[in-house]
Amino acid sequence: MSIKTLNSREIYRNPWLRLREDEIERSNGTRGLYSVVDKDDCAIIIPIEGDRIFLVEQFRYTIQQRSLELPQGGWETADVDPEELARGELREETGFAASTMTNLGMMYVAYGFANQKQYVFLASGLTHVGTDFDAEEHDLTLHSFTIAEFEQMLLDGTIRDTCTLAAWGLYKVWKEKPDPA
């Protein structure tokens, strides 16, 4: 490894994340500090039925705006099964259960400062079973768009969520493979 941890200390904790500060030494001998956000794994779900995709819209405090995005989230629980998490988040945010959940892969949300993994799932065979919002999701609304409308919103900047953009890119690559199964 090109960076060695010399010392590590937790400087902040709440139910959603932990922030630590590490004293480091690079392979060239220079020392420094690295701040790391530790967060439990999360999932992002691409719910598609026919030629329609389902997105959620909610107020995002950090940017002080409402945001359209794919359903996503975590349970602030270590070692959760990724598919169980994805099914739970899909149900919580959209009210859908999926007969098929296809694991498309894993990506890091923002590994420049956080170590959170996000699992990407394609949800199909959707059945509405009722929502189960968390308190933080009180203003969440569900929207349905054609794939063409959704892709236009990605291009014109209506959708700016990097996790949604990255998950869609992974889905497109997966779908274009000769045998996506």
C-alpha cells in the first residue's frame, strides 16, 4: 500500500455515520492527515416495468432542493444482506415488491472521503404492496417515467444524483452484454 496508517481516532459519531481522523505516512515518507467517513452499506434499486422506470423525489437538506433519483438507502446496520436491503428499500420508498432482483454490482458512493459500498439492483416483476416510509422520508413522492423521458432528464440536468447516474450506466452496460443473465 502506498499510504500507511500511523494512528486513527474517531472524532464524531451519530446513528448514520462515523468520522475518523487518521495520521498517515505516504510511501515517499511525507506524513499527513486523512479524514474518513465510515458508513454502513446501502443499496440503489432500478425499478423497471415494461418501458417505465420509477423514481422517488424528496427534499435533500444538503443541497436545499428536491431531487429526483432512483430509490436508495441503507439501514445503518453492519453486515446486512445486500438483496434483503434492496428489497426493503424498494418497499419502503416505492411500495413495490419485486418478483426478480438482479444484482448488477457494487460501487463506492464517494471513496475520496467515505468507505460506503452501494449495491446496485434491477427490480422487475413489480407488485404494489404499500409504502413503509422512515420518518426522514415523510415528503417522498413516487414518479413514473418512460425510459426515454428518464434518459433525457439525465442529459438535461434534471437528475443530478451521481448514484442514479452511475447505477444507470452500470445497468446500460449490463443490458448491452450479449447475455445479460
